[in-house]
Amino acid sequence: MECMTTGAIAALKSLAGSQKVGGTGSMSTSDQAEVSRLRETCERFNAKHPGLFAGSFGSDEAALKRLFKDPQDGYSSARGSLVRTSVSKVALPACAEKFSVSDAIPEFSSWKDDLLVGPDEWDAAVSFGQEVPSYADPVLRPGKRGLLDLAVRMFRAGLLCPVRKKGPFGVSMFTVLKTAGGEGKEEAQRVVSDMRRINTLFRKPTGCVLGSGSALASMDLSDATLQGDQCAGAAGDLPSFFYTLSLGSEFGEWVWLEGLELSDFLAQLREENLATVEQCNVWADTCDGVGFTCLPMGWSWAPVIAQRVLEFLLEQAGEPSEARLRHGQGAGEVTRANGANMGYIDDFLIIARDSDETKAMHQAEDRLGKVRSTLQDAKLGCHKEQLGRVLTSLGFEVDLVDREVRPAPEKLENLIRGTRALIRRKRVRPRWLSIVAGHWAWQFTLNTGFFALFQEVYFFLQDAKTPTHPSGPYAGWDAYVELPKDVARELMWAVQLAPLLYADLSAPLDPEVICTDASKWGGASVHATKPHKEVSELARGASSWAGALDAPSPEFFSGPEWKMGFQAPWPEPIRQKHITVLEARTVEIAIRRAVRCRWGRDRRVFFGLTIWQLWVLFVKVAVRHGVCSFLAAEC
């Protein structure tokens, strides 16, 4: 544990460009308090991850293999990795009953008009699509027996049916690993459609906002908000969600299997008694292909549709939209009436609040039951259910007892061990680094300040993507190159600071509101203490991208409580920088001022950048304090 604390201090020193905190010389009382606090945090982390920072080289290498999922490099296959298709191992749950997408999204009842490209773009889209490469597993290529056998199995599961082809080109398929074999388990594969050509025929999907780590971290479960209440939660997953969603019988006419002869398909259906001779004769007269009855994995619109359907179903179950946790959209207040809820394509999370733990648990259980019943009524399922005060969602552990959100222990341990193994290697493939950096980036959403750790990592990956090779872009993506020291150092910072990678939901909202402004001359701030309710409402609204642009009411800025925080002229070299940089420097100074004292830490602080109303406030406060030089420079 002492090694863990020392590593965290070393990383903080490097990032701060200072050798003061935790140094060998005498420390200030404030520094001593911070080191003690850091040690306590590391002790808690070590209790959850015992022995993590004393792992062996072999365990680190094994973790790296699990991250890479790359059999061609000698690594064992892992969930999601591309595998050679074995038709008998493809998992195909029975999904004959479908949920009509138009029931949740009425405008999609005419999906052809809304989703397909317009007539003026059609020829260009078809031409471009014909140039897009398509990949099919060797077992599933046109004319292969494996393609016919898999298509029949998919028909039996309710995923395919005969259609009259209207689309200009078809779909090819391949498989990825769903469940690894061994230890008494049979390997299971998931079929994926190569929809790159088909996607050119559809408009660019509209955006949809999902749940995320930052959405979870935005919840305010401070003492001032809960006022003695307790929270509990529930979570679940919709099995085979894409397979159970339907856009209607015409969809398969545009999304059909390439290389599958209808006559062979119908003959196999008759042989296996899956269709009558009369039905096959009708299909033979009216159809010429086999198309999808569900949303194929790989279709550009599938995630958007699934997310919107899930949100509709949550609302049907009594989980209101205004209490939904969304990335970059701010958190709704966690009230007794509505609590909070979050959806992510086929996963959902529910947070309940009540006067004591037992009542909160009962409320969470009741709400989970309503969601389950709603899904069953819609001919959908619900599994992987969780109920309690510590839950796992999207790879994060939501602890409603300690009021924290942390990376799920198993995932974080694997990432830390794998990162250490990568750093030890002198030569790496950029693709390996992109995988590791991507895992860290997802965990960083819990505490977005961690994104500042990576700069050389992203520069290195960007350079690796540059199409300088005759073979085209990404030719160097799999080439072995030396791992730069700056890149290794940033990765090590992430490992060393992992104990600090969590969101404290109990952190109180600081009643002091801070507003900053900058000009080419200098920067300044003003501050005022406001009631908790007023600051809480302001912070929740401004935590979304849209809400951040909405100014508070003019009354918010009135009153003598506003005081000057600081004013600082820029040195000559700094004045030449872009105004955005100067604004950021001003915010940095204000943050340093806000945390300069112990009582100012472990709080959520609300900052406002200058807009017109704030500028009027600056004038009032500055005139009161006789700060004329700053105003003259700004004007």
C-alpha cells in the first residue's frame, strides 16, 4: 500500500511540475493533510484490489492478452474477437415474436421515406456502395454450404424470411466469439453482418444520447440533498434486443443475404419440415431472396433505434425522461418520487430513494418489477437482473452505501495489469496501444479531469494513422514500433493515479459560485455565496451542453454578496495567446483559489464563464472595488 501511495504522489508531482508535495523536506500542515488523505484513499483502493500493485509479470502478460483479443499474435480468443465460423456454435435465440419499432417511434412507420437516402442521392449512394469492400467468413461466402445451414437456422429462430429483393446489393456475414469454451463450457459465437455497403443507402443516423460514467458521476447524493434519506438500485438487460425489433416485412427487401440461392433455401426448409410445400411454392413465385426480419448487428441505425425503443419502454414502466441520466445532459434531481434511471441500448439502471434503506430497497424492487412486466407485455425479455445497494452497470460499480461510482474491480485490475505489461515492452503495435487507451478513456468518463493525463498517447496514435505507406491508411497500425518514453510515462501516470479514479456522489455542492472572465490584458473572478437549492438547480441545468449556454436570471446576479476574487494581468508572452487559452488560464487560477484551503476541497464547485449578464456583474463588482484597468482593457 505504501508503494501505491508513493506512486500516486510521484505522478502528482510530475503533473504539477513540483517536488513539494510529499517531498523529503519539511511539509506544510496542508501538505501533510493531503498526503494523509491520499494514503486513506489508497488503503480503501487496496482493500478492493488486494495485491494488485504486487502482481507478477506473468499475470500482467495474461491481462494484456485478454485486452488484445488477438489470436494471430498468439493470444487466446476473448469475447468479441473474430473467429472462424462454426455454424453449430452460433447462438441464435428464438425470436419469432417481434416488437414493432413504430409502436415506440411512430415516425418510423414510414421508415423508407425517413431513413433511405433521397432520390437525388440514390445513384451516388449506389455507386459508392459498389466500391465499398464486403467481408464474409470463408464458411459463409456465396455458394458455401455453411451459408445455407446458417440461414436455415436463422429462419428457424425467426430472424430471416423470403423476400422480393429491392436493394441493389446484399449482406455478407461473419462471427465473433460470444462465450469462450473450456472448463465445461461450450464455445458460443455471435453472427455479425457486414453492413458497410447497405449503410451507404441510408441517411446518416440522428444522434442519440446514452448513459455513461460521467452521467453516473453527475448524481448529487450529498447530505444536503438526501437529508437523511437512503438509496438503493436495480439493473437489468434486454436479451437479444436487436433480434426482437422489427421495422416491418418490407425491411428485408432492402437488407437481404448475398450469395444465397432461394431455391436451395426453400428446398432445405422442406427437407427439415420448416415450411409446407404450398408455402414454399408461394415464396418461389413471389420472392427471389432471403432478408432480415430484425435489426442486423452492423446496421448504422440499429443502436439509435434500440436506444429510443428502450427509453420508450422505460417511460411506459413509469421511469420518467426528466429523471434520466444521460451523457453530457446533466443529472435530474434524485427525488423520492422519481429517483433516477439510465439506459444504454439494451441495459438499464434504476436508482430509488426513500426515508430508510428498507423502503428504498422495496421501491427499487417494485420499479424493477414494473420494468420487467412492461418488457414482457412487449414480448421482450429481461435478464441479468440486479437488486441492492451495490450494482454493476456499464463496467462501473455503483456503490449507494458509500455513495461512490468506481470502475468495476475486475475490469480495472485487468486494465492496470495489462497496461503495466505494455509499458514493459520496448516495441509495440499502435493497434495495441489504441485498445489500451480506449479502455482507459471509458474509465476516465467517471472523472473527466483524468483525460488530461493523455497527450503524447493521442499524438502517437494520430501519427500511426497517417496514410504515408503505399498500402494506404493504417498500414503501420500493426507494425512494431518503439514505444516512446513520453507515451509510456503517461500510461504509468494512469496506473499510479488509479486509486483516485472514482466519483464521490456524496461530495457537497459548494455554496460559493465563482464567475471568471479574461481579456488580452488579464483575468479576473468574482464570487458569491448562494442558497443550496438555488446553486443545485443552476448546477444541474448547466451540466448539460445545452443548459450551459442558458444564462441564469438577472436577479441571480443582484445583491451586495458578490465580491472580487482576484485580478491578474498577463505577462507579455501570455498576452499573445488565443483568448480561449486565456479564459482557461483564468478558470485554472480560480480553481486554485477555490481549493487553497482544506474546507474548499471534496466539494463540487460551480463555475461560470463570462456571458453578457456576467459581464454586467463584472462591471458592478469591478467599479465597487475600483478595478478600472481591467475594464478598460476588456472594452
